[in-house]
Amino acid sequence: MTTVGAAGILLGKELRLEFRSRELLSATIIFALVVVVLFSFAFDPTAAESRRYGPGLLWIAFLFAGSLMLNPSFSREQTNETLDALRMAPISPFAILLGKMLANFIFMSVAELVLVPVFAVLYNISIVGIVWRLVLVLSLGTTGLVVTGTVFSAVSAQARMRELLLPLLLLPILTPLLIAAVESTASLFQEQPSLDRTRVAFLAGFDIVFLTASWLLCDYLLED
Amino acid sequence: MKGRLAYTGITAALVFFAGYAALFLAPDEATMHAVQRIFYFHVGSWNAMFCALFVVFCANVAYLLTRKQKYDALGVSGVEVAVMCCTIGLVTGPLWAKPVWGIYWTWDARLTSTFILWLLYIAYLLLRGLLEDPEKKASLSAIFGIFAFLDVPMVYLSNRLWRTQHPQPVILGGAGSGMAPMIAKVLVLCIVAMFFLMVLVFIDRYRLEQLRNECEELRFEIESRSAQVQSLPPSAAQRMSS
Amino acid sequence: MPANANSAGFPSSASPLGISFQNVEKRFGALAALRGISLQIEPGEFVALLGHNGAGKTTLLRIAALLMNPSRGSVGFISAAKDGHRDGAAHGPECKPKHAIGMVAHSTLLYDELTAAENLSLFAKLYGLGEIADRVAGALRDCGLESRAGSLVRTFSRGMRQRLAIARALLHDPSILLLDEPAAGLDRQGLVWFSAKLAALKQAGCTIVMSTHARNESLELATRAVALATGSVKQDSGTAGDPRPLLASLRAEA
């Protein structure tokens, strides 16, 4: 059983569990929407201000919603100790981690697919000419969020106060990702949209570094 | 013991002399005058902090590879010392900034990055506080420590690349650019003194952690010996105690 | 049906395996769960692991299941060829025959929000088994849950969940079966089924380690009794010995 094969099987399991209840996904989307709407109540931005602060707001909404969504990733496995069952199976620990990362990536992407058009409508930002570049930036940013978030979900599931601990661990680590993603998105929302190679490279670099670190450390992460 | 006493003596002398030099020997700076003297300690604490963090990273990796408790002790000691240095830096900065720039804080690259660093390593300490089993505490905080250290260069890089549109107050005129020789010498002395001080506190904290672990081990030994005695038949137990 | 086939009709391809504990210690902070346990379980033995709560039975089983590493010491696996001769070499600690180990734990190890069939299919896939649909159907038929194959485990009674948990552990024809108080929660019908299954497995040469602190019919099948107390082996009837005196004396205490 290859790692990728096992990860695929576990991905199927995660998707099946989620689409049966759909509670996590809907809660994530609603929460992100609430953040977006709250911003407009708190700041009452003009059109120019929306354009200026929009990208930051979008990514903050994703990060907050993501930190909440990533928690159940591993804490769900604690009912009936199903994580033990997975660890006993003849699959590598990284397969377990990878399966969850892929599932979380899909969930976040679905949430983003709903949120970005809504956001564009609420803040009068046209995304017509920049769709594919925006998708690239969103994917790279989401990958970073999901990779570190899944690892920290495994960490915080074993600690007390895990709902509070996960954002506490995750958000400081993600600040470089946030900066790069916001800058990239901002340059795409401008009159003359452009996509800087440095920013994309940075995001990709961030993802690669932390994915590699997860792969190297996964044995220690999941052992009892 | 002798070595430690000697080291403490050297450190005390260095710190005393550095303090004296910073306050009295160094010439008064042209524009900022007396308040500028904070920078001697400000810069020193950053340098000490980064050295401590590097040691923490090595200790974290060593723990995961060898599972020896001493590396965990080294890790937590280093983080506490680094957080202390960082706090000193973050506090002395605004104290200096207010009279000089008129504001306590600005979100420029360096300050923002360092603040995030402080948050990262406070999170490390909080994580340890929320884990009970000692082995879990050690391995999970080692994992987080490694992630945090990998993040540090990225934090600084991202801030440097993309936070330059904010006004950049000139901190020292760039450290080392056109500094009077005397100021440079005192600066180096203070950096060295802060480094020695950091190492002293680090070692002390490490020894404290080791002593705590030793106590736990002794308690464990006593408890397991008494359990052994209890499980023996009465005659054997009597023979053991006489 | 061949002698070492499971009741679904699939031949058991696993060769018998035994477990060797060498000076295994396990500490949780200040708590010593296991103190220097050295135990050799030969392939094909049926060991009843006895002891009060807190004696270390669950910890020992979890270490055997490769879920936990000992603080000190090691656990290895002894293999025997199909014709019953030992190959003489105990496999080292690096050997992790996860495909050959099945465990029934305190928790059910099942996903409540998946159906019984989905749970079994998932684990069948993870263990790399073939002919999954047939195998799963056969296992559900065997444990009497065929009619509830499409129901979520969340809707099952305690007894049904335990039966499914046992079915899950046996799905991949393990050579080593680790049972942590497996009779808990089983109803009358389930107990009968379970005893029959154990007898069949013992016949097929499976190594079974069952921890229990209450009397239970399956203990009749045991070939050896090991009693733990405060993390050490207090009594052991041995591979060649008679477990019944030990079982009887402990039953009286319980």
C-alpha cells in the first residue's frame, strides 16, 4: 500500500463523513461571511477603502474560518479512538496526515469558491479578468494554511483547551503566508492586475518547507 | 562549581563595565543625547535572543532524535530566556522611540517581525503548559519549536520585502554606518556583555530544569521500590527492612 | 473448508506469529505502568491476561499492537513455519507486522457516522485486502449484522457495536489477536458467537492474548494464564503448563 494510495482511501473516508453531515463546511462558510460582514459594519468602508483593505479582509476571514475548521480534523478521531485503528493499519503515518491535509484542502477550497464571488459582489470588485491567477494565489495560500493547520490540529488534539490553542499556534506561524497572499491578491485587484513572481515563489516556498517538515516529523507527531 | 563561579564573576564584571561604559564613557550622541544610550542594551538583547533560539532549534531536533530529557530541558530553558530577551527588546524599543520619534510603536518590518517572534515563542510556552504527559509535552513542543524556527526567516523576509511602504524611521542610521569609533566599541562591549548574561541565565534555568527532573526520578524510584516491597511476601519484606 | 480458513471461506494466508517482550518498561511521567516485563508468547498460544484494573494489561496489549513504544526494552515477533516448526529466529524490534495483528480495544475503533459496511470496507482497503465486497458481506453475515449493513454505527446498540468491532479486528485474518476485555457489552447471542469464533481461530493456529478481569466462557480455551499486578508478572502458568489453577483462583477473587 503506497502512502499516496492510503492517503486517497482516507481522503475518501473524510469526504464521505463530511458530506453526510455537511455541518463543518456550512459552519465554516457562514463564519467567514460573518467576518466579512462585520468588517463592513465596523469600518463602513468607502469604495476606495474596500479595494484597499479587501484582500486583507478576505484572507483574515479565511484564516479565522480555517483555524476553526481545522480543529475537528484530529479531535474527531478521538471519539472511539479511531486514530488508533488507523495507526495499527499497515500504512505510513504520513498517509494519515496527507489524507487529512487533502480533505481539509478540498473543504477550504469549497468554502473559498462560495466566499470569493460573494465578497466580490459585496465590495464591487471585478474578478472577471483575473480568475486563474486568483485561483493560483488562493490555492497556494490555502495549501500553506492546510498543511500547518492539520499538523497543529494533531498537536492541539492532545492538549487541553484545544479550540483556543489551535489558532494560537497557527496564526503567528502563518503571518508570512498572510502577508504574501494579501499582497498578491491586492496586486490582482488593482486597475492593472499583475502577479509578481516573487510573491508566488514565496508562497510556494512556504508550502514546500512546511510540507517537508510535516513529512519528516509525522512519525513523532502521531505516536502515542 | 569553581567554573561557574568564575563565569559568574566574569559576567558580572562585564555587565558592570558595559553598563558604566554605556552610561558614562560613551560620547553623547548628536541628535538623541542621553536616551540613545538604550540602544547599547537594545541591540545586545536581540543578538542574545537569536543565539538562544538557534540553540533551542538544535535541542528540539536532538530531542526528537535521541529522546533524552536533557534536550527537552535545554529547549524550554532556551525559549524562556529568548522570550525574556525579546521582551526586553520590545520594551526598550518604545522607551527609546517615544522621545526620539514621538511615537511608541510603528509597524515597520523589523518591529513587526520581532513582535510575531515573541508571540510564536510565547505560544510554545503556552503549549507546554497545556500538555500534561512529560513525553508528549517534550515531543509536541519540539515539533512546534522546529516549525517556529523554520518560520523565523520567513517572517523577517516577508516583512522586509513587503512592509517597506510604511515610513521607515532611521534607527541607527543603519547600524555601523558612520558611527563614532567610541560608540562602536561600547556597542560591541555591550553586545558581548548581554550575550554572557544570557548564557548565564540559560545555564541556570537549564540546571533548574534538570534538578526538577532529578527530583521526579527520585520520587519515581522511591514509589517503585515501595511498590516492590509491598508485593513481596511478608517474610521477605521483613528481611529487606532489617 | 480448509483447517486454517476463516468462516467467510477465505484461506488464512498468515503464518503463525508469537510475541516476545524483552524487559519492557513503560512510564507515563511519574506513573510506572509496566516494570520490566519479560514474556515469551509462542505462536498458537491462547494466553489469558489477568489482573486488576491498573495492573498494566491494557498498556501491555497496546505495546504489542505497536500503538505505543516501550520506555525501555523491546517487543519482537517470533515466526513459525506453517508445518509448526519454529524458524528459530525471533524477529527484531524493527519488524512491524501490522498486517498480522488484530485488536479489540476498550473503544470500538469504529466511525459512528459511517455505516457498518463502510467501516469494514475502509479497513479492508487499508489492509490491502482483495474482493472487498464479498469479504465485508461475509463478515457481516457471520456476526449477524447483515440486516444492518447500511445503518450508521451510531444507531447500533452496545452489543452490536462490540460485535462489529470484533468483526473489524478479524477482517484481515490476523495471526495475532489482542483482546482487551472483549466480552464487555456483548449480549448472550454475541457471547456464543464470539466463543465459537475464538475456538475456530485457536484451531487455525492464531496466537490469542485476551485480557479479562471477569469470568467468561472463552477462558476455557486458554492454554496459558499470566497474571499481572502493579506492572509486573506476578504469576505465569507457562507455555507447557496448566492454566486452570491460576484461572480458578483468580475467578474466585473476582
